Amino acid sequence: MAMNVTVDTLLDRVKDIAPILRTHAAEAEAQRRLARPVIDAMLQAGLYSMSHPKAFGGLKVDPLTMFRVVEDVAYQDSAAGWNMQMSVGASCFLARLPDEGAAEILTSHPTPIVAGTLFPDRQAIPVDGGYRLRGQWPFVTGSHDGHWFMCLPQIMDGDQPRGNAQGRPVQRFMFLPADQVTILDTWHTLGMRGSGSHDIIVSDRFIPERHTAPLFPLEKPGTAYQCPLYRLTVWVPIALLAPVALGIARAAIDDLLTLARTKTPTYMGAALGQRQVVQRQVAEAEATLGAARAYLYATFQENWDAAV
């Protein structure tokens, strides 16, 4: 996978696996987790490796390319788009780890999938060589499919959170293998059921220092991460949340348009698509979506150009 790929190449790969994503969407909703063929298809297409450095077989594409790919995957299946972008975003934080720790994680599987949550207020206790981690985390996207889990606990000094110079609690990113967590069957929701965002419990596990990194500041990315992508720090993972919404909105409008061409409401003489009120509301939805999409891409293009 360590090759130069274009956005068109990746979008073609999404198009190729689109039937798989669509076919298994209902199964994911019913099972409350992604279907294995969907994960395998996205792995084979290299989508999970978009933020991995090339030194470890990743694609290391620019953020705008990531956005386009995530948007197209979410158009086909919201849960698949959400889970894939979460792993891609979480993998960006490996740039903060010591070289040895990042290498261990990136070579643990052909393409490691990172599941995680940034839910606050859980605790890690400093010990020799690392930390003891414990707590229960909700909203852990892709909990059944991650090879590694990422969390962001507070560092404790005795019974009190450690504070920084501004008096705020000190937090560290921590990565631990999937076999060190227990998944609780808690994800009973109405929406995004297929994301499998269950709770996890960590029961007093040791996390070596090399698998952790401070939330702030990022003074120097790791040796394999010396490029503009990783100098954007937290902003790529944060911005990756937006293309999922864009893809879902695009699919919703397109589904409405398909329905409107054929559906004639009860007691109405014309098809839904011929009604002026429907045409106006669809136009407003198109304008809202188009404006949001243009704002995201134009704004992040400026940020990317500055980082380059």
C-alpha cells in the first residue's frame, strides 16, 4: 500500500466497494456493529491507512482527500463512514507517541484499526514505566473491530487530578490492545446503530509510557511523521467528523428526489416532485448542504496550504 495514490484512485475504490457497503447496511443496523465484509472491503481498499505514514505502509494522503473519501463512504453507509473516519482520525494521534511506541502499534497488524473515544474524566495513575488505567468509557466507536483502543484519561496525583500551569487537568492519549478491554453491550440506539459504539471497561491495566502522549503541546511529531499532515495536530481528526454529515445529507436529499419522482401523496393529483413547496424545500436543502460543504473544503484548503 505504500504508494502515491490520488483522490480519484481512492474514490474509484469506494465506488468499487459501494455495493458491499449498501448490501450490508441493514445487517449492521440489526447487529449494532459493522458487518465483517464491510470492514474487509475498506481494509482491502486501503481506506483505514489514509493517515498512516508511508514508512509503515500507509497512504499518508492530504486531509482534503480524506474528506472526499469519508464523504463518499458515508453516502453509501453512514456507520461505515463514521467508523472508518474515527480510526483514520485516531491514527493521527500516533504522531505524538515516541517512535518505539508508534512502531509497535503500526506493525502489530497489516493495517491496525484504532477504536476509541475522547470521553473525559477517566483516570490514569502514574507508576514506574507508565500508568495504571481504569474506568468505563461510553461511545467507543467500532468497539468490536478495533485492534487498538485510544482514550484520553486524566493523570492523577493521589486522589486528585494533576493540574497544569493554568490549573487545568493534565490529560494523555493512551493506546492499549483490544484484548485488554471488556466490551459492554450498551449500544441500543435509534440512530447510527451500525457504528457499534458500545461502552468498554478497562480494569487496572498497565500502559507503558511509550504508548502514551500528552494532549498538549505537540512539540515534535515522531520520526515517521515529519510532514505537513501531522503538523495540523488535532484539527484533521476534528474536521473528519464533518464529511460524514455531508455524505449522509447528500444521500438523504438524493433518496428524497428518487421518491418524489414516483410518489403521489394521498388526495393529491400530482407527484411529490411536482409540488412547488417540495421543490422549494429541496432547493433550500441543496443550498444549505452546498454552503456547508464549500465552507469546510475552502477553509481547510487554506489550513493545508499554510501547513505545507
